[in-house]
Amino acid sequence: MTISPPAPPSTPTPGPDAPPVAVPDAPPATGAPAPRRTVAGRGFGGIGSDRARVDGPAKVTGTAPYAYEQEVENPAYLFGVTSAIAVGRIVDIDTTQAERVPGVLLVLTHRNAPRLRTKLMGELVVLQSDRVRHRGEYIGAVVAQTPEAAREAAALVRVRYDDEGGDVDFHADHPAATVPKRGAAGNPREEKGDVEAGLAGAAHLVDATYTTATEFHSPMEPHPITALWHPRPGLDPRARRLTIYEADQGPIATQLILAPMLGLLPNQIKIHSPFVGGAFGGKGMPHAHVMLVVLAAKLLAGRPVKFALTRQQMFATVGYRPPTAQRLRLAADADGRLTAVVHESVSPTAKLATFVEQAVGITRVMYATPNRRTEQRVVPLDIAPGTFMRAPGEFSGAFALETAMDELAVATGLDPIELRRRNEPDVDPDTGKPWSTRNLLACLDTGADRFGWEVRTGRPGERRDGEWLLGMGVAAASFPASHALSTWARITFAGGRYVVELQASDLGTGAWTILPQIAADALEVPVDLVDARIGSTGLPVAMIAGGSMGTYTWGNSIIAAARAFRRKHGPLPADGATARAQGRLPSGARQFARHSFGAHFAEVAVSEVTGEVRVRRMLGVFACGRIVNPRTARSQFVGGMTMGLSAALHEAGHRDPRTGHVVNHDLAGYHIAAHADVLDLDADWVEEFDPYVSPTGAKGIGEVGIVGVPAAIGNAIYDATGRRVRDLPFTPDKLVG
Amino acid sequence: MRPFVYERATDVADALDRAGDGAVFLAGGTNLVDHLRLGVRSAERLVDITRIGLDEVEELPGGGLRVGALVRNSDLAAHPALRRGFPVVAQALLAGASGQLRNMATTGGNLLQRTRCVYFQDVTMPCTKRDPGSGCSALEGYAAGNAIFETSPRCMAVHPSDLCVALVALDAVVRTTGPAGDREIPMTELYRRAEDGPETDTHLVPGELITHVDLPPLAPGTRSAYRKVRERASYAFALVSVAAALDVVDGRVRDARLGFGGVCHRPFRARRAEEALVGGPADAAAFAAAIDAELAHARPGRDNAAKVPILRNTALAVLAGLADEGARS
């Protein structure tokens, strides 16, 4: 039997029903645009145009082939067997009953699993020994003709353990708390000035502890994967081929990590991930199930093996945002100017794979202060590993910092916006470099006008609607515009159309839609003539969709490729003309501190009776460089704000204190905001062009939208009730009694 | 999931004939199908009873209602006679689940839904309700959702229904048929306490089928309401809930009915509070004394103590609202 891997999906092009792209009668004014802007501009549907999603019709009609819907011949289905203890040894694993279930093809355990060549990534070292490292870890798998048979058989695998207990309970004063190695999450500890002097001489001091909860990405699409080892044509190991269909934030991460672990060269692994049903950081790196499926498929070479996690399993092995306990001290003089800032955070990490929720980073860039100390510690526990979740670090840190700033505003009697104005830094407090662009004050002022901030009295309890106390809050946001290395793009002219190719990934964010806009702009052609091919290995190597870097990093390389294309082929290229290029950091960029900024405004109602909190209105105003597509950008901002609202009011994974597994492991138990919770959210932005992040003028927008949202809501709760809640989420038990 | 046989009953007698031998009645399936997937429950045969009738609401002489066991939650909540005479029931229905689930869920099925205790739904953890004799994981585990009334170390779970809280408060009667003939069971006696043995939720016997729920009439002038507290505005089980009916004549309470949800192994009838209310003045001090008389018997644990003040506030607000409503009319 031969199975040829299906070609990468054809590029979704706008069909006849797609909204037309407006082309004005007159060419756009050529006046004197900023030097780096290209003149084709908006008239051709390029950067700045309100373009509808090209993949929208396919998605809403169910025809977009997500990883689990990729058609493969004669698939087999896997279901994982997971450990019931946190730490220990498997004494016996009895697969007899499981093997008897009709349709079972393979029962995989550590006894028969293929050996890995390296332990490059601890989380992916599955079925290599009898050790159990956390509850819910994969200790086996069943592959069967149907998913039902696989699941039934998996439940029949009998395991005897030597249970060694385990340390699973996180608390801030855990004796094992330690400063992680530099590199695990930037610099874990830094100090400047004389902090003790700054604290001692303060007119006002805020000293409080803030906690954030364990959060789960919970994308709609549950980490599906299909893996196929092609039948080996001979004994030459270089002839081995592995094809994987999965949902990831960029195929290169899975390819480069799996290859050495499996003893393959990267180009022996093909990965297709054309559509991704939500990721939020959880699909940035491969997780244990990927290796589980790959190992099972290796024993069934020639047969594609499929697996999609259950919702419960998504709370066990694909990562989460670790909780934090943060002590923040803000000292200020009589005028509210900061004299010292101390931010200390501690969070759990898994013993088997260190991930640090770096909460203190944001405090190094947000406000001016002569004296500052920040320190990040971790507590290694016998739990599953955490991972990046939308604005990792900044989300958690901003809750503490922006709530503390509100407390300082109360202490000083200043309006919270005025307090931030007085502490606005001229240069980056972290590096001392000037800002590439920083328009936080413009965001605050624009937002205050639009939101009606003047209605706020600053005196809790004054505004009410029946039993509901009303209040308004504000918080600032930032997220770094980091530089990703080594991203390439290729542009080819064929059949009268341009194709832009690179390993970008569309997580529902709009990459399919906006990458052609960037290319159209740079090529000076209408966007309708440009297609994209993304989401597969074999395309030019690119940065994954992560760190809010996708659009400007990919855009940078697309613009470079377009310029190379025009240099090489001119305005009238021959059919088949092609060019590729690497995007480079704009010259002079390293002299600047580069960040996105934003301001969130929230109005809440808090029931005096029940303690229930309802967010009546929210507005976010952002300064994120040039907005490539206002429609998809607004969706990113509002999506981030919604996720922040959800974190503020609902989200908390609860661990069993004995085993460390998440007990509310489904969407009935782990609440995320329902439609009824999201009443009136709006996002806006200030005009900005940042030439030092990339020639697109854009900065990142995917993560800054969530940063600071819980603080804005919590500050509004204080304004309504006079109660300061420092622990997320803001549930009724914290507001009654 | 184990393979099972699916059968469709044609009428009540046919359904009863098909009972036994590992058969389970399937109505809306909103809870049962989840349990089959999770391994919480298995069935050799599913007997679909959604086509056996029992899907009408009948107005009884004297103002009562007879609700067929297979009337969908959405249809019942929208029924004019229910909305007119029993607002507490309509409000309770609409506070439950989501629109999609209410379109599927039935009246009888709602009465028989199982607890959402996280340990009950996780087959890898001990749970005596699911696996008799295995113990209660919620005692030393995640306990924020635990019961505060009629608590027992045998099982700390709470009943999840909204509808049942209203039905218990209104002295609704469950009509059943089964191998031993027809029965009428007051809602207040349908459910077992945790102490009675949490392995089964109700006093129904195997093969017994709920056919109707009767709502006895309330005295003219009685006001009723349901209020559910939850941090998510929709699609969430109750942190606590209150069903109340209040008949106030000349400033004094003639009749009071109170049910509490989210606080007990069964839908909880607050009889001590009712006794304290009846005959007394319809004012805030009397309401507070009555609710406190009930709450004196609450036994919160380390993680669920907030249920007490939230329940107190909510019950007082509901009673005050009903008294105001009556006074204004």
C-alpha cells in the first residue's frame, strides 16, 4: 500500500462571494508619505485595507481542512493511557484485556515503545521507562480501527504502581522556591539604584501581594494530530519519511525538535498545519501526545494514526499558564513620583520541564523610577509542565503592577491616569535606550475621552443601579516587540498571479488574509492578484506565530522578497519568475527599545447582595504601530480583551492537593466567559508607524490586548465597592461577607 | 465507550416492557450521554422514550398544572400557564444550562440529573456515589462546591438542578409508573440524603418511569421568584440559588415556601425558615431572623464558607423583592 501525502492545501482564494476589494477611481495621493511606506497603499487592498478573511467562507461552511479532517487512507485511531499517580514507578502494566477488545491493533507501553535517540525536550520523553513524573502523564496508548474501540481498550489497561507521593501543592512560601537559571525566562533578577533608600524616604508606600490563577488556553480545536511513517523502501535510514498533520503555531518547532529525538534529519519529517482552531501559545511547542502518536505510528508503518485529545486531556498534558504569587512595593514621593519599585514573583514549574511565568519583566519597562529591584523565583513540583499562554509573564505581572498603581493613586489622591503621566519614562527604564515608539499617554487620553472617564468620581459607593454598585477602572498595557531571527519568504509569479510562500501559521488571527496585503503593497499590485501558501514545512523557513511577532516578522521578509523580486524581474515578470529573501532587522533598530502599548478602561457593576461582578463596558486603546488590516486587528484586540475579562471573572484551574491534577478539567467546570458576560467591548488605536520594528511599520497586536485587563476590572471593582481584591479571579466569595 | 443497543419505545407500556436487563431510559440525553462517554455509567441498552408521549402540559381544575415528563425545558419555561401561575418555575428553568441544552432536556430528566461534583465525573478518583464504598474524594480534595446542609462524610456533593429547587419549594408531586404499579411521590421525599446512602440519588426503584410532575396551585396573590448566583452570567451551575413563594396578607406572611440550591445533596427545602416566617410580619427583621434560623444548621467547610453569607443575602433579597411586589400591586 502506498500513501502519498496529500499536497499542502490549495491556497484559499476569495471566491465569487468574497467581498470585493475597494479600488478607488483615482490613484492614491502620492503627497509625501513616510519614506518607508510604499505608494500602492490602500487603493490596492494593501496594508491598511479592511479586508475580509479569505479563509472565512471555508471555515464557516466546514470545508477548511483542519488537522483532524485531513483525508488519509485507512486511518487507525489512538487513545492515550494516563497515569493515576503523581510520582512513582510502574510495577506492572497488564494489557491483556485491552488487547482482546475487537479492533485493537496495538497496545503501546514503555515495554514495547521505540526508543528515542535524545532527550532533547523532557516533555516529549514518553514511554521510555517505568517512571511516572506527573499525574495524567501518558504511560501507554491503544491504537484501534475505531476511536471508540481505542478508548474502551485504553480504559481496560490495568496498572500497578509503586506510588511515591509527590510534591504538588504550590504556595508562595514553599521552601523549594529558587531563582531559575538565566535563560529560562530572560533575566530572573535585576536591581538598580538604592532600593532601600527609595523605600525609606517615601511619602506613600503600597506593599501588597497579588495572586493569579492557573489558566488553560482551551482552544476550540483540541490538539489533533495524524502521523504516518511511510513504508521504508530499504535499509537506508535516510530514506525514512514521516508525515504529520497537526495544528501548530509553526511547523518548524515540531520538525526541529522531533528530528533529533527520532534520529532523523529535519527534512525527513513533513508537517502540514494549514488551519489552526485557536492556539494562544498552547500550540507553540509540541506536547507529549505528539511523540506518543509518532511512536505508535512507527510500529504501524504505512498506516496513518490519528488522535485528538479529549477536553479533559487538554487540562493534563498540553500546558497552562502557571499561577503566580507576587509581592509588589511601590514607593512614591508626595507628588506621586515613584522613588522605588520592588516586584517579586514566585510561580510553580514542573520538575520534568522548566517553564517560568516571568511576571516581573513588565515592571522593568513600564514606569520611571530611580531605584528598582525585580526578582522571579520558581517552585519545582511534580506536576505537568506549563507553557506560553497569551502574553506569558506580562499578563500576570501587569495584574500586580497595574493594581498596585491604582492603590498608589488612591494613596496619593491622584487620578490614576495622572499618576501614570507623572511616571512616564522618557527612555526605557530597563535598557536606557530611547523608545522606537511609545504612545501610552495618547492611549490613556484618547481612551479617557471616548470612555467618559470624567464621570468617575474616585469615591467608591457613589454610583449605583439598584443593588449594583458601579465603578470605573483603568490599567496600562505593554508587550515587547522582539526580533525573530532568520525568517525567509519567497515570491513567485505564475499564471498571472503572485504567490507568497513561507512557513507562517494562521491561528485564526488572519495571516492568510494579511500576508497577501503586505505582499501586494510591496509589489504594488492589487491584493486580488496575490495568494499565500503557509502552514507547511518545505516552504521558506519562518518564525512561528508567537510572541506577537508573526505579522511584522513575516511582513519584513515578504517586503524583502518583493523588493528582491522586482529587482530581479522588474515590473513585468515572466511566468515562473521567483525570488526569495530574508527579512532583516531595520538598520538602527538595536538602538531603540521596542514595545507595543495600550490602555484598558472598564466599567463594572458589583452586586451588593451576591458579590457577582458584571463588566458592563470595556474599551481598549492601543499603540501598536501601523495596523495592517483594521478588521482582523480589531478582532485580535477584542479577542485579547475578552480573554482578559474571562481571566478576571472566571478562569481558575483547581488542582487536587494530593495528586496535582486539575479537577475542574472540562468547560463546565473551568469557566470561560459566556456571551452573556461580554456585553460591550470595543477596541481602538492611535495612528503610529514604527520603522524600527519592521518596514511594515507594525508592532505586535496579538498579546497586548489581554495585558492589564484584569487590573482594569479589579480597579473598577474597587471604584464601585471600596474593596480591593488582589486574587484572581474576582468571584463572588471574594466580594461578600 | 462500550457498544450498546439503542431501542426506541413506542409508548409507556412498551417502555416498561423494555426496562431491566441493563436497560437505561434515554430522554434528552444531556447528562446521560456525557456519562456514557466519560465511563461514569455504562448501559447495555438505551431505551429512547422521547416518542412515548408524556409531552404536554395540562391545566388542572383549581389552578394546578400537570407537566408531562418529556416536556422539554424550553417548552415548559415558555408555557403561558406556567409563566402566569408559577414564575418561580419558569425562572428556574431559564436559569439552567444553555438554550441548546434546554431545547433537549426534559422535565423528568432534569429531576434525575446527577451531581456535577468533579470527583463523581472523574472515573480515576474514588467516589462512593459512582463506585459504592470507595469513599469521598471531595472531603480532603477540592471542596469549594461541597454541601453545607445535611452534610455527611459519605458524600459532599450537591444536587445540580435549578428546576428541582423550585419544585421542592412548591410541594410538587412526581407521578410514576413501574413494575409495582403507579405511585405519587412528593418532590420533598423523592431524594435521598447523603446520610441515607449517596449511591443512589432518589427513592425510585429500577424500571420505574416518571410520567408527570404535578404542580399544586398557589393561593391567589402569592408571589414567587427564583434567583441563582453564579460568577458566569449564563451556562453555569449555581453557587447557591433560592426559590421562594410568599403570600402576604395585610403585612403578615400567610404562606412561605423556600428552596435552596447548590447547598445540599438534595434540592433543599428550608422548612425552619418557612416556619419562622409564617404568621410573622413581612419585614426585613423577620426575614433575617427566619433565614438565620435555617443557616444556624449550615455546616460549611474550609473552602465553601462563602456560601453562607451569599445564600443569606440572596434569600433576603428575594423575600424582600416578593414582599415589595405584593405591596405594590
